[in-house]
Amino acid sequence: MNVFSNFSILGSLFFLVVKLIEKVISLADFTLYFNSLISLINASKEIQKNYAQVIAFNAQLQSLFDFLNQKEENFDVGKIKKIDTEKITIKFDNVSFKYPKSNENILENCSFEIRNGETVALVGKNGAGKSTIVKLLCKFYKPTSGNIYINGVNINDIDTKTYYKILSPTFQDFRLFPFRISENISANLLGEITNYQREKMDESFYLLNLKSWIDKLVNKEDTFLTFLFSKNSVEPSGGIGQKLALSRSMVHEGKFFIMDEPTSALDPRSEQEIFEKMLDISKGQTSLFISHRLSSTKYADRIIVCDNKKITENGDHEKLMKDDGLYKKMYLSQAKLYE
């Protein structure tokens, strides 16, 4: 556009100069025509600039409309609309699973229980099926065979929206949307966020050492994440993003905490600090967590080991160290790294 504009100006200027020399136009006419030409070119540039912005905004809005038009598939599956959550127990009963379009099982005949108020660590090698267990617990998939129960009720018989109110999950591959921080955490639009949710947010910011970071932002917790919809936004680091995801889980206040490597982007010291605070918050509530650092298993009442598609070990730290199985080998291997 700049090259075209320059040629247009030079060509028009040459033409006007020739006409001026030939006395076809006066000096006043020359000035008028030349200024009009410059104004026309500037207006053309502005139109092209605005058009480009309209195209860009349209692409951004399309992402928003695509998100808003997502169908809530399978959200009302299940006949049970209400379930007693005063106590929470979980049971995997001979569960096997393979992903759609796959012929190979990820899990085979897995059985274990999580008692009410118990904090359980799920450990194992990469690809052992730990995150798959979490996905099944969250009803992202149904078991290929076997059943999963909460308080003795098959989770597939529970209305999904009812079931999700029971869970407070935090995932390693968490998602933060290009909305306000407060909207990401509360799952409500700005005008629908309650005072109670605001109080819980502030509490979580303090516990997760996010308060000083939040206070520095232009609109504090109402600042937009990413620059998709606002110039006054912030792009959080991986560690900050993970803490925001943990904050969302805390504010939700579900009765069953699920943490799938929620501190993988944090250093060991920060991870220990976060685990201590999360377990303090979930004290007395049924919890399951996965962590690649086995030092965190000291916070668990019980440890379940997943290996080669099966549950191979089950017990507390002392028992599993005596059993001399995979857990002991992994624990000692990691311990050497910190010597």
C-alpha cells in the first residue's frame, strides 16, 4: 500500500506540475487539487486499516461464537438428580478401558477404593494409566468394562451436572479462557459473580501466594487473560496459570478433590508449599492426587501404584517400602536426585 501510495502521489504531482506549467490550472488550483489528493489517499489508508481491524475482530468473535455454540452433549445422562455428599467414598470395580478407535486396553481389571476423608496418591510410570483413571472419574469417558461408584452409586446413573458439583478437579493440562480472571475462576460472567465467590477467590489468592501478583494488575482479578478481547490484559506464566487453575478448584468447593499433577510447572519448594496448603484446605475431605515427584506422597494416607495397565500396589509409604516393589524403586531413584 505504501509503495502504491508513493507512486500515486508522485504521478499525480507530476501531472499537476505539467498542467501548472502549461497554465491549464492556476497555482491556487494546483494547491487545492494536490491537498485533495493527499486527503483522498489518507482516507483510503484509514479505510483499509479499519477494514483489516474488522476482519481481525471478526476472526476473534468467531472463536467466541464457536465457544458459546458448543453443545452440552451427554450433560443430562443419568436418572439420579440428587446424591448425599456428607461423606464421599469412591470404588473402582474391575474397570478396564481402551480409548475410542484403539484396540489396546490402557487399563485392565483395575479395582481400588478411596474411603471417606482419605487422601490417596496415585503413582506410576509415564503412560501407566494414571491420568486415564482421572478422566474416567470425571466421566470424560465410560469404562469399557467394569463400574465406578461414588457412595455406592454407579456414576453413570448420576445426572452429569449433579455429579460435576461433587468434583473439584485440577488438571495438568488445565485450560484458561481469554475472559477475566474472576470469570475463569468462578465460571460465572462478571455480573453474576457473588460476594461469597469474591471472598473465596481472595482467600485462594492468599493461600496460593497470588495476592501480590493480582494486586499489580490493571483491574486486579477482573483483568482479562490473554490479549484476544482486551489490550489491558495479562499473559500468565505456566506457574501462575497453574495456581489460577488451583484457585478455580478451591472456589468450586466440591466434596471430592482430584489433582492430576497440578503442580508440574512449579519448582519442588513451591510444589511442597502448594501441596501443604491444598491438603490443609481439603483436610477431612476425600482426595486423590497424582504427582510425578514422589516426595509429595508423604502427604497421602495411602498410595496406589499403577503399572502395566493394572493396580499393582496399595498401602501407605512404610508398607510399600517394605514390599520392595515398583514404588520403592521409583522413590529411591528420585531420592538420589536430591542428595
